Amino acid sequence: MRILTILAWLVLLPAPILAAGDGHHHEGDEHMAGMMAVKDTIPEEYRIMDRTPVTPTSASLKRGAELFRTNCTVCHGEKGRGDGPAAAGMKNKPANFHDQAHSRIYSPGEKYWIIGHGTKQTGMPAFGERLAPLQRWDLVNFIVQLPKEGTDDLFN
Ligand code: HEC
């Protein structure tokens, strides 16, 4: 009888553990799993923000472009395609903001939070102490604008 109980435990115990890990693997690769893990750590008030509280005027976009050039291009690339000089040596590649299927996983509010806090799971550094809230929103405005046509002049 005792042996049956032990056998039952051996079979049943790993079940919830396996089930818990399962959700991530359905998403696809490890990169995606990391992104979803980041999402779980972002407070609700940022998760639901589908636009920035700073109007994306051309002034905001210009400021964002300038901040992007000085702080972000080393990893995310000059045009935000995730191909900056530091990207080559990174295991988890910096985001390509032109890849909509990928970048849309995070709402504007989530992007703002990520820029401020960084992400342990995917290796994005935190800029909360270096950049003021307005600067971080300018950056989000700029990033979400990137895949649209006619944004090249922002880089000049
Ligand atoms: C040291 C390299 C590095 C630097 C510098 C860097 N990032 Fe990242 N960033 C990453 C990596 C790696 C990821 C994780 C990949 C992902 O989420 O697809 C990431 C992810 C992100 C994301 C979430 C992904 C998405 O598509 O929304 C945002 C937003 C972002 N970075 C913005 C910025 C901004 C803005 C700057 C400059 C202020 C910056 N990053 C500087 C490496 C970097």
C-alpha cells in the first residue's frame, strides 16, 4: 500500500510544475518567453496604456530622435532595427522597432515602464535615473512612430 502512495506522488508531483512552465513554451522561442515574463512584471496601470500622455507633436518626435541617437542606437541601431554595434555580442538581441508583430507585444505604457526600469529577463538596461518622464515619453512616441512611412527625416 505504502509503495503505491509513493508511486502516486512521484507521478503526480511534477505535473503542476510542468504545467506552469508550459505556457511560455507555446509562445515560440526563448526570446518571446523572456518578453512575456517581462510583461508579467509590469504594473497594470502601464499595461493598459495604449497611447502616451504626451502628444506626438513634431517637437516631441524630434526630442525623441535625439535622445534615441545618444542613448539607444548602440544596441537598437541607428534606425531602430535592432542592429547597433553592441547587438552583435548579445545573446538576447535588442528589439527591432520596425518588426510590428514583435514590438506590438508591449503597449506604449509598457514601453515607457521598460525604458525606466529595464528588464532582467531580456537584458534591456534601465534609464529611469538618467531620463526624466517627459524624455521617456518622447522616446516612446518616437519608437512607435518608427515603422510608419516618412520618418527618415527625423534622423536628420
Ligand atoms: C545594452 C543594449 C541596449 C540599450 C543601450 C538599449 N536597449 Fe532597449 N532593449 C535591449 C534588449 C536586449 C531588449 C530586449 C529585446 C526585446 O524585448 O525584444 C530591449 C528592449 C527594449 C524595449 C521593449 C521592446 C519593444 O519592442 O517595445 C524598448 C521599448 C526599448 N528596449 C527601448 C529602448 C530605449 C528607448 C533605449 C534608449 C534610451 C534603449 N532601449 C537602450 C537592449 C538595449
